[in-house]
Amino acid sequence: QVEEGAISLWNWAVTKHSGSVLNDEQRAKLRFVACRLVCLCEGSDPPEGTIRRQILMCMKTGKGWIDIGKADLADGFLEIAMNSIEKLYAKLLKGSDGEADIHVHKADVEKNLFKVLSYQAESVFAQGDFQKAVIRVQRCKDMLMKLPKETCYLSILCYNFGVETYEWKRYEQSSFWLSQSYDIGKMDKKYSVGKEMQAKVLRLLATAYFEWDCNLYLDKALKAISLANQENLHPAGFFLKIKILLKSGASDEDINSAVAEFLHHEMSLDFCLNTAKLLLEHGRESVGLDFLKSVPERFESSPDLGKITLLHIEFLLQNRRELLAKEKVEEIIIGHYTGKQLLPETLNQLHIILWDRAAKHYEAKSYSEALQWYNYSVSFYTPGQIDQNLAKLQRNMASCYLHLKQVDKAKEAVKEAERCDPNSIFTKFSVYKIAVMEKDTDKAVEAVIEIGKLAEKPSQHEDKLRVDENTGTNLLSLAAQIALENEQQVVAIKALEYLSEHLQDCRQLFAALKCLVRLMLSKVMAEAEEKRDEDINSILTYLRLAHKRLGKSFTEEKFTEDMRILEAHWFRKVAWNLAVQFRGCPEKMRDFFLLSFKLSQFCPSDKAVLIAQKTCLLMAAAADLEMGRQKITPSEQMEHLTQALQHLQACKEVWKILKLTGDFGKDPTDTLLLLYEFEARSKLNDPTLHNLMESVWEQPQIEVKTLEIIASLAMESPARYPVLCKKALKSALNLYRKQTVIDAVKFSKCLHSLINLSLPTGLTDLDACVLQEVWDYFEDALSVVSSIDAYPEMEILWLMTRAWNTGIFQYTVGKYKEAEQWCGLGMRFLNHLGSLKKSYE
């Protein structure tokens, strides 16, 4: 039952082969299973039919594994097949009747034996065992006398081995297998592979010797290729023979002989051209040229005849025979207009040769020579023809004319280019070059704008070989360079502005931005103040772009972190210097200081950078406060004051870190931070202002000047904090009193402010507490006036007058006792007046 099932499975796998139901690997697996099962069912003395079936199945299974590249799985089955063949032979001998039967049985078994040996050879070859493969093939070869029909099969097997080892560059093994293939192919003419195949084997054998070591195996290579050509004439054989002769350094005479061999045979034009190229590439000038001269006669009617002339021109140019090459080109031009036109493909090839020669002259600065070669190319175009290649040609010619200072001719060429291809970025660039040369700034700027616009969208119709994504930036870069060389700053600035928008390369971008900043700075310095605004805004834009690009993550290997730091330092210093320069314009000063701060954030936070950051933020806050003091709308004022607070908060963070780096005892930053914050919060009517001041009153080191400024700011519109103002003034007076020598002038001013704040002019209905508070200030003043001669007389007069007038106000409301007290207080100051005393007595 198992055996029947296995056979059914085998047959099913075979029948499904033709319908492509199974792939090779699936079929190999099915055969493997079926064959294994059949082998397991074999009895102790199986009949002849069973053995024959087993041999067939094992051979097929083994071959199946070899064919799908799993040769190691084939060996076991091929071994079983070999053993089964022996069993079959023994069984046949046992049952034979005579000598004739034995011969029949032997022939029958040998066919299977040959097949198994050849499969084993394939298997060990695939597994890389050269020696075993040789032994198996030799056994097969020995059997060919009895099995002549297998000659072709074995010859091709050896050829296949030769091909594979050649591809693996195992030339020694390859030459062995190919020699074997050739030798086997000669053994029986009736069953030979044929002359064509033998020649093919010999050509590959010659190639193997040639590539293995041409000098060492030259004779073998030549012998093999000569035999190949005798077996079957083929262009590849002739070509290889010349190749071998050239490599071996054979004489011109030997090569001539080899060439002469196949001049009498039919060869294609392309083959002849390749042969000529080979000869010329190896410096065999005389042989190559003679051969080239003989070719046109053979292909006179061929439309491809121009290819020969083209090769001739190329060769002459390679060997610096330019005059002869020109003659050949001129012959083609004459032929072009007399009915001997080149095929389009050949004409294109000629244009490439002409342009290449022109380009070489252009690079060597031989512009007249370059023009001559470009003119040859122009000759093939009809007047009025519209062609993008013609536009390129005219642009190239315009460049030559510009170098020769022939501007009018250059303009004509560019005009022609515009006619052929008006929307080309290269045509616009040619227009630009002429405009710069003619000092036509407006036209040059217009051309730059058009180039910039075209750079934004890749051209749909330009030659892809010449236009890539960098074309626009490369042309804008060149445009800027040309403008600078011709001292046209305005044009250069416009080109660099477009360039900075499109550049992806960081190093190039920062170089362009630096150049822009320098150019714009020199422009700003040279122009009148009223015209500067726009240019200063442009510089701000450049610096902002630098900041934006510095903030991006860099993927370019060439742009390192150290480079980023260097660039950041350069731009932050420029922003700093500009901020200092615009002290008279708070808005611009703030913008430049803020940019300097932002750019410095890309630099290492050492002490110098931290000091710069702190100063930038303080100055930015000061600028916003200054703008908040100006006559502006409440909403604008609020915006400036809010921004100032933001700058101050950032500054505090920096200052906190900076103070850890050293002693800043005399640094006024803390005071400035306090005063700026007080001004901003007081004018914003910030409810946290009183909390801020609580910590201030507790400071032991606060200066009198600071308190006086706080007092002033507390009452500066729109702020109105009289309580804070009085507290600051009182603290200031206390500090004045503590001085060893009181500064009478400053003391008098501070007291003046305090009295003014506490005793408003013209008010009669004053609270007794307020009057008592003010009375104490007058008493303080009197004590200081009494002890110091330097108290300003006008201030004494003012104190006397205010006290007297306060008494008069009390009198008018019927408060006679208070009136007497205040008038009396006033008269106490009278005694301290100097020159004015008599006037008031």
C-alpha cells in the first residue's frame, strides 16, 4: 500500500510539471518523499522491475536537488542509484543464457551508469570539489567509446563547468574544463556538438588564457583562437585574436596579417568600427588608419557610413591633429548641404564631439578657437530653427564673445538664445552677464530676480545632465561673484539675497549671509540717515535667517559643532555692534540686542558670553521701557512694558548663573534689574508691586540714588503710588541723615519732594494727622538748616513760604491756633535767610 501511494505521488508530481502547478523546489520535495518511501519498501530480493524503477527515481530525485542548487542532498540518492545498478547487473547476469545476453545487459546498465556518474560530477562540482568532479568526468569520458551518442552531452557538461569557473575567475579550472569540452567534442564526428559550438568553446578557452595571464599563456591563447577561427569564422573570434595580439605587444605586421584574415569575410559596420577603435586605442595608428580607409568602400551604400568619419575625427583630435580634424568636419558640413546628411543619431554624436572640443579650448582660454568649433555646430542648424540645444550653443558662444570683449556679438547670441529658449535659467544668466558688463544695474537686478524665481521651481525642459537641484544656487552664487568683481554692490546684494533663500549647504549659506551683512553695512555707512531704515531692516532679516539656520539640526558632515559656534560668535558680535551704534533708536537697538542674545545661545556659556547675554537683555529691557515712556497708545505702552518684564526675567536667570562665576560686588546689575522691574510693574499697575518692594525695604545696602529714582518712578504717569513714593523718600532722608557730612543740596531736594507729595498746594481741608506728619518734616529741615551753613537759600525760602502759606490757609478757615503755629514755624526759617532776609522781614 505504501509503495503504491509513493508511486501515485511520484506520478502526480510528474503530471503537474507541464501545468506549472508546482515549482521546481516543490517537485524536488515530492520526488524526495516518494523515492524515500519506495526505497523503504524494498524487500530482500526485489524483482528487476522494482530495481529499475528505484534507479530511475533516485537519479531523477538527485538531479532535481542539483537543479535547484541543493547538491549536497543529491549525493545519497545518486549513491543508492549506483548500488541499485550493481544489483541490477548482478541479477541480469544471473538470469542470462549466453555471451550475447551479457553484452546486451552490459550496454543496458552502462547507459544508467553514465547518467549517474555525470550527475555525481555535477553534484561535486556544485559543492566545489574539483578533483572529484574530474574523476567522475574521466570515468564518463572512458565510457564514450561504448556510448558515442553521449559525446555531445558530456562536451556541453564540461563547457558549462568551464563557463561557471570562468565567471568565478578560476581560470586554471576553467581552462581545464574547456579543453576537456573541446577534446570530447572531437571524439566522435557523428555525435559531435558541431563546429559552431566547438568554436565557441575555443573562444572562451582563449579568453580564459588571456585573462589568466596573457604574457604567460599567450601561445595557448593564440592557438585556441586560431583553432576557433578554423572551426567556425565569427567576428568575435577575429576581434579576440587582435585583442590578444595587441596585449602581447605584437608587431604592426602581425596585426596587419590578422586584420587581413577577415577583410575578405562579411562583417558588420559596427564590428569594423569596434575593431578600428581597438586598434586606435592601443596606439596602432598606421594599422588603424589604413583599416579605417578601407572600410568606406565596403559600406558605401550604408546610411551609417558617417560613423566611420566620426571615428576618424575623434582619432585625429585625440592625436592633436586638429587641422586634419577640421578638414573632415568641413567635408561633413559640405555633404550636409549637398544631400549627404548624417543620420540624426550620428549628427548628435558629432555635435557632442564639436562641443567637447570647444569646451576644451574655452577652459584653456582660447576663446576664438572655441568659437570656431561652436560655429561648426551652428552650421548644421537651419535659420529660424527653434531648438534648446541651439539655445545652449548660442549661450556658450555669448560667453566666448564676452571674454573677447565683443559685447555686441554676445548680445546677438543671447538674443538668439532667448528666441529659442526664453524661459531658461541659463539664458537669463547670459542676459545678466551682459547687463553687468554694460553697468546696466536695473537690467542686471531684473535678471537676478528672474533667475531667483526660476531657481524656486526646477526647469521642466532643461537637459537633465546639465541641470540639477543646485543649478539655481550655483548661478546665483556666480552672479554675486560677477557683480562684486564689477563693483556693482546693489546687484550683488540682490543676488546674495536670493541665494540665501535657496542654499541648503550651511557653510555656503553663512558665507553668503556674512557677505550680505558686510555689503549692506558699507552701503548704510555711505547713505544719508533718512534712507537707512530699509537697509537696516535688511540686515536684521539676514541676522534672523542666520539665527534660524543655526537653530536647525545639522546633518552635513562638513559642518561641525565648532563651525556652528564660530558662525554664532561672528553674527552675535555684528548684532551687538549694530545695537550699540543705534543707541538713538530704541526699537532698532532692542532688536539687535535681542538678536545678539539669541545668537549667543549657540555659543558655550563661558563668563564672557554670559556677561554679553546679561547686557543684551538689560539693554533690550531698557529700550522697551524707553519706548513705553513715549507718547503712544495705552495698548502699545502695555506691550512694551510686558516685553521689558520678559527680558528682565530672562536676564535674572543669566545673572543668577553669572554670579556663580566670580565676585560682582560693584556691578550695578541688581539695582538696574530692580529699577527696570519697578518701572514696568508700576506702569502696568501690577498687583505684585508691593510684594516686590517689601524685599527692597529690607535691603541694608540700598543706595540713596536708587530710592530717589523709585520715588520718582512711583509717580511717573501712568503709575501713581504715593505711599511707595513717600516710603522711598523717607528711606532716602534717613540715609542722608546717617552720612558723616550731610549733603545739604541733595537732602533739601529730597525733603522738598516729600513735602510736596504730603502737602499738596491749595488744599485747606487737611487732616490733622497729615499736618502733624508734614510738621515733623519741617522740624527736620529746621534742625538741618540750623546745623549746616551750606543749605541752599532758595530751599530755605521755599520752606519758609510753604509753612507761612499753610498758616494763612488755616487762618482763612478759622483755625487760628494752627495758623499761629505754622506762621510761627515759617518765621523761624526767616532767621536763616541771608541776602533775602530784609525783603521778607
